[in-house]
Amino acid sequence: MKKIYIHTDLEGISGIGSGEMISKEYHDYRYCIERLMADTNAAVAGAFLGGAEHVTVLDSHGGGNNFDRSLLDSRAEFDEKLNGKWWGKIDETYAGTFFIGAHAMAGTINGFLDHTQDSRRILNYLINGRKMGELAQWAIVCAHYNVPMIMVSGDEAAVNEAVQFFGNIEVAAVKRGISRGEAILMNNDESEEKIRNACKKAVERIDPVSLFKPILPMEVKIELTRTDYCEEYLAGNKSYERLDARTVRMISDSYQKFI
């Protein structure tokens, strides 16, 4: 059985063109959730068109609780994360993973809402000396199970980052950032069609060896924005050591133990 796992975020979803829109206090936040479900459903449809027999979806923005599950394609399995892990139930039985609604890593020029995990605290996140963002983090977790990243949607900066990290994968750019807080949007219907087509092609041509696996053990280095954030980070992450006023580091021998 060909199974696909879909990871979702909100910043790179179609129809969302300003930073204020992803706040739950935004006056039409319901629209943003509807766009999240529309892009997700386009990915689900594309996966099945490409030959997938089972699709699982993870609601991952801000830890979850964003989906309107009544709008989710009934063919898709919703990951309840019963294992208590942020990455949910992904395992070796999946043939590939999509990242829908991606944003670029912290410090990306014209990356719409660029950040890595915490936009206030994390300045740079590096593995083995290379700056990385949430796209790479997700790909590394999946590599633990030998599941390749095969499709990414988001703003132009995010999909360009995906190609730089993962090579010849399928991508769908649904908007173009012109500053951190503003993007030029594509028509919503066109965006959904791009996502559906890219997901279909990704499943049709899965390359099982196109995994993103940094050399183990990995050096994980996090440069924070303030010294007190560094102190707080150390208090909550006992596996890290302090290198200087704003930098912490850990050495990990696992693709599941680095965030």
C-alpha cells in the first residue's frame, strides 16, 4: 500500500497575504482556516490522483488545533498524535511526505513571515554548521523512518529553499513575499490546482533514496536573539550547553532528538 503523510503549516497557505491574518484575533481568521483546509484538500486529492492508497494529515501550525475537520477530505486520516510526539504517527510504512503551507527559514530576504520555530527568540538554527529551518527539520524527522520529502507548497522563498535542500522535488509556489509581512497572492483556484498537480506528480515519481540525512552525530547550534532567552532555553533543554552569551549547542546521535 502506497501511503503519504502530509504535514501542514499556516504561513505558506494560499490567500494569506499579510502577517496579521494568521493571528486568531484577525477579524476574518475563519477565512484563513478555510484556506488551510482548501490547500490541504488539494494535496490530499493530488496524492490519491497520483496513486496513493492512504493519506494521513497532520495539523502542525502552533502545535495544532487549527483544522476545521468538518472540511477535511473524508478520504484522509487525521493524525490525532496519540503517541504524544509533535510529529505524530509517521513511520516506516509511509512512502513519502508533503509539506503544505511552508515558510522560509529565519533571515530569508522576502520570505513571507520567515522564521524558525520562534520568531522572537531564534536568530539562526544550524545543523553541522548549515543554517536550516522548519522544512529541513521536518525532513530530518522523516529521514529517521526513511521517508523522503517529495513535495512542498508555500511562498516562493519557501519553495526555493526546498529545492536547495532536497533537490528535484515537486513544488507549488502560491504567493511571493515582497516583505516579511506582505505577499502578492496567486488566485486561490490556481493555487489549489498547482498544489493538486504537484502532489500528483510527486506520488507518481517517488524516489525512495532522496532522503535528507545530515551526518550523525549532528551538531545542533541555536543562536538566540537575547542573552536572557539563552538562559531560558537552557533551563528547558537540559541536553544543550552554552557556547557564548546567545548561543547554545547539543550533539545528537538521532534524527528524532534535535529540536
